[in-house]
Amino acid sequence: MKKIAGAIFLLLAVAACNLKENKSKLPILGTREPVTKTVNGKQVTDTVYQTIPDFKFVNQYGDSITQNSLKGNIYVADFFFTSCPSICPIMHRNMLKVYKEFKNVPDFKIISHTIDPKHDSVAVLKKYADKLGITGNSWWLLQGNKEATYTLGQKHYLVAMSQDDGTPGGYVHQGWFVLIDKQHRIRGYYDGTREDEVNKLIGDIKTLRAEVNTEIAQ
Amino acid sequence: MKFKLIAGILLLVVALITACQNDGELEFKRYYTGGAAIYKQKCQNCHGNNGEGLSSLIPPLTDSVFLKKNRDYLPCLVRNGVKETVLTINSKAYEGSMPPNGDLAPMDIAKVLTFVTNSFGNRQGTITVDVVEKDLAACR
């Protein structure tokens, strides 16, 4: 009798764990606003989340990349420049970990925007990619209009960056890795200079992929 | 009597040698720990926690032969950086630039070099401030 009770307890405990795991969901970040619509004569209030708008840049292969190129993907975005002497090397040392973990996953990408497009031409980015050891299409280094890049970063990804000839390398920026879901919503910020945060990002990407898959299944 | 004198002299010599050794060890430790802090602040972002570098972009600091062969050049390299130069490290060519560290005093350079050349599998002993100052004066 005791044994059966023990087994039932164990089963319940396992079930509870599973339940908790299924429920774990990443928050949706950024600004949001309620939008009230009239549907079938009834007032319905819905929340509209901030999303990353469309953009047009060129990757290290010279291909045009837009929001459409990322359709059906979750992705991580960051901002860097190839001649950066401060935090970029450590960011991309950490990003390499993310790249290696997910490079064969079909619905995941990494995009790194250069904030110094004048120096970082397509050829420079290709050389950087080769030296970093990244191939294929799971990690794009994007180059384009400087103002468009800064607007995207500051207004939409909500990360700070500026040009400052007084600092080594000439640019000030933060080392955020931003996680974006298939609906272009911001789902997480991770300090790309810290190994523990990048490990958390790798875990969160797995969570987000699972979440998206269940949504499709329903 | 003679025996006592010889024993006394021997003892003195031994005491002197150990004292000197301890001084040398103490100096090494002072350089090394000071250098570790400077490394963390100035070098680690690019060259890594374990001097591993980054792919083919940034060279590792694990090539003991390179460090030994270019010992005289290391202080200049740290202070002035390198510009669009190809360096062969661990028989792999690294092309690119390293920013200069004009704000580092000769003492700091000596400390950080002592740290690097005695970490990551390297073992070259103390690089003193005197040696660094001499090398810096000869920078091209």
C-alpha cells in the first residue's frame, strides 16, 4: 500500500514538473499599447506589442537582406564594428558559442549590424566572417545606410550607440544581444560580454523555439 | 676552531642565497599579480581569459617560442600596437592591427609582460622594468 502511494506521489511530482516546463514562456518586451476594436458589434481590447520594422541591408555575401529574408526565423541581433578594440571581440567570442549551438537549426539566425558601414564594406565583412570562422547563412553580418542602422538600433532594438572620436575605436555602444521572435517582437536582452548571460540566451532560444512550435501545432 | 669558522661562513653563504632567492620570488610575484590585473583590464577582451585569442582574428598568447624569440620586441608591441602587420603565431598567420597602449608606464608593461610570459603554458621568469625601459628606448 505504501509503495503504491509512493509511486503515485512520484508520478504527480513528475507531472507537476512537466506542467511547469510547458508553461515557461519568455516575456514580451518593449513598449505596448492597448488597441480597442469593434468586432461583430462588440468592443474588443487587444495588446499591440512593439515590433522590429522592415529594413534593407546587405550581408557579407553582398545579398540584400530584408525582414522578409528572416521570415519564419527567430533571431539574435547585435551591433558591432570590425575595427572595434573594446567589447566586440568578447561579444563575438560569445556569439560564436550561440552560432555553434544552432548553426544547423533551420529556423534560427544571427544578424550583426555594423555601426561603421564606411569602413566595414561587404568585402571587409566577408574577410571578418572568414577569419571568425563562420560560413553558410546562419550568421549574417549586415551593412547599409548608417542612419538607418542607428535608428533601428536606438528606436527599435532600444540599445544605445553613438559616434565619439574621443573613445578608442571611435564609437560608443553597448554589448546587448537582443532575441527576436517570429512575430518580430523583442523577447530578451543579454549582455554579450558575459558568459553566464550568453548561456542563458542559449537556453532561452531553446525555450522560444519550443514555444513557437507549440503555437503552430495548435 | 677552523671547522667552526668554515661552518659559519657556509651558513652565511646559504643564508644569503636563500634571502636572494626569496627576494627574486617576491619580485616575480609582485610583477605577476600586478600584471594579471592589467591583463584583465587591457588585454583580456581580445586575447581571452586563457590567452586563447579569437579564431583567426586575434592571435593567442600561447606561442612560447614566439614570445621567447621576440622578447626584446614585446615592450614596443604592447606600447605602440601593430598596424596591418602579419604575425606568424603557432605557425598560423595573423593579419591585422592591435591598438596602442600609450597610457601604460614602463612598469605596467613589465608587469603585464611578466604575467603573459608566465601564463597560458609560458614560463620565462620576470621581465623587469629596467629591461623594458631599455627595449622601449630601442623601439623602431
